[in-house]
Amino acid sequence: MFVIAFAVFAVLTVLTFTATLNTFFFPRLGNPRSAAGNLQSPVSILIPARNESAVIARTVRALLAQDYDRFELLILDDGSTDGTGALALQAAQGDPRVRILTGKPLPTGWLGKNWACHQLAEAATSDFLLFTDADVEWQPGALAALLRLQAQLNADLLTVWPTQRTETWGERLVVPLMALAIIAYLPILAVHHLPWRAFSAAMGQCLLFRREAYARIGGHAAVRSNIVEDVALAARIKGAGLRLRMADGHGLITCRMYRSWDEVRDGFAKNLLAGHGNRPFLLLLSTLFHWLVFVFPWAWLLVAAVGGSSSAVVFPLALVSLGVGVRALSAAVTGQRVRDALFMPASVALMTVIAARSLHWHFTGGPRWKGRVFTAEPPRAQSVDSHSANSLR
């Protein structure tokens, strides 16, 4: 028992230390109003959209209202059946910066989003490529702030983690765990300054590339069948000796990813196994790890409290406090509800349900999402033909 307890204590101490360092060193989007007048670079904003009728008009209007206007907005209608393309065109109100593209049929060996992003990159005309999702929300100065930060960091790929908005309990207990993983598990200084691909991460909701860097790593063609294509692209940036930088959206770029437990469950299950190298054993090991680190201390505390010895609760209470503290710190840094840290055991339980669904899909034909079934691939590089690479230059 005490061997496990001290191991958990060591893990939580490392996580707390990492989260504390990241609190001070993790870049955040700054004051956008001071940025707009100093920027000159045109940017291509690229949105793959499949059945996004609920949000696409709002997103188009928000981007057209940015106080930095040197951009083109390209939206690829990827086989939508709900009028997404027509709604985007209507929201544009004839603005010449907006183009609506019709997606081509999905080739063999490609995942839908990667194919859509590849087509968008080929159609783009700017030296900066900003890939974002239809449900990402942009405050009026967000684009200027993003470009200013890219210039400050001199990034070949700048990825921003939008401030996640959550409302239902399924969202509140699961979605903020992404922030926990980034703030507590991934030292930002290692991501920015060490060359190893292991220290790579990215959020596909906001990827800003220098076009030449995107072409150099082969673009989305190089990760065509990868479900976690954002992480794979970040790893390729590092592998090419280019500059990967991450930042927090700080309320300027926000997103509500899902709107119900069913959406949360399936959305996370789609990527979870791929995020573990498509290896079921690693996913099972990760699940056990999180039960030991974040649930075992609560069970031990309960048993000790029932036993009636005040001294017996000291160590388990310390472990519970560390676990709640690191979850709360990651929430505070990224604009989430700090009080939800108290429900971390429930979050672990829900993630176990998600892991089970991911494994079920793995053994029964692959994940399902937006009407498509696809096979998960580990985050590895693929060869890219010269035509695909040259078309991006």
C-alpha cells in the first residue's frame, strides 16, 4: 500500500511542478488592440466544414468582423447535407475575401478532415495558412493577436489552445482534461526548446503555419490517414528542425466542442486510442495510471476516515489535495471552472467509459464520426508524393 502511495505522491509532485512552471511560461494571446496596426502579412483562413449549419454563419460573421482585414477566408463544404455551404455564402454577404469550395470525393487512404485541409491549402494564396474549425469562436481582435504572437515567437507552427466553453456535466467533467494534459503533463519549455518529437503537441482547432514550413513537412498529405493529424504535424515540424510554439487562447479564441455527453463520449473516443499510438495495451495502462493517481487517494482517504484514526487520514488527504490542486491549477490557467477539480474521480470514471468505447470501435471496424467510419492510425509520418508537396509551395 505505502509503496503505491509514495509512487502516487511522486507522480503528483512532478505534475504539480510542471503545472506551476507552465503557469509562468505558457504564452497567452495578449492585447489584440495594440497589434492590428503593426501587422502586414496576409493570411489564408482555412475551414473544413461538414454539416456545420448550426455554427458556420456565426463563425463567418465573426471572422469578417476582425479588426485585421488582410486575409482570405476559404471554407470547404465537405459533403454536407444540411446546407452548410449555402449558409456560409449567405453570411458572407458578397464579401470578396470569402470563397466557398466544394470538396472533391474522398480518395482511398485519406481521412475526411485531412483531405479537406489538403484541398484548402492547395487553394490558398497567402504565405500564412491558418487552419481552424467551424465551431471555433473568434473575438474581434483575436486574429491580430494571433499574428502578433506568431511574429513575437517567430513560429513556423503556432498552435493555440482555445478557451473551452462547457455547459453540461459531461462536458465539464471531460473536456477540461485536455488542459490538464497540456498544463501538467507537457513542459512548455521542452516543447519550445528541445528537439525531441516526444515533446510535441498541437490543437487542430487553431494551427497557424508558415506556408514554406507546411510545404517542407509535406502538409496534410504526409499525415493523410492519421486521426490525430494535428499532433503528427507538430511532430513533423520538430523533426524538420523547425520552430513549434504553443499558446493559450486566453478568452480571445474560444470553442464549445460538444453539447452533450454522447457527443463528448464519441468525440474523445474517436481520438483516444490513436493518441496512445493505436496500442490498446498503452490505453489500458494509461487508464490504470489515472485510477491510481486520481481515484486511489480518495478511496484510501474514505477507508482511513471510516477507521476513525485522525493520523491515518494525513497522507491520503495530502494525496487528494495534490490531485485536486493540480487539476484546479490547470483549470485556472486555461479559464475553466476551478471548482470542478473536486470531481476528478468522476472525470476518470467517464474517461474509462470513453476508453472502453474507443477499444470497442477498434475491434469492430474503426471509429465513427459525422457519418464516416475510419480506421485509426498511429501518429507516424507517411511518404508524400512530389506533386502533393510541390502544389503547396
